[in-house]
Amino acid sequence: MEYLFEIKTPLNVTVRITENYWNYIINFKHRPITGKEHFQIK
């Protein structure tokens, strides 16, 4: 499975997002974050 991005939280939990799930998030759940992929934490 290919991930769009992957981050580690302060509690050392890894969170991974696929492109399909990201599209679901920006189109149905949180429309204001559309286009803000470049703000991901590295």
C-alpha cells in the first residue's frame, strides 16, 4: 500500500494516510483543508 504521507505523533504513534483516504477527508469531512497538503509535518 502506498501512503500519501506518514507522520509520527508526540506519543510515538505513526499515522499514515493513503491518497484515497485523503481525498475522502478533503471532499467530505474537512473541506477547508483542501490544497494544504504542503503543510504536512516532516
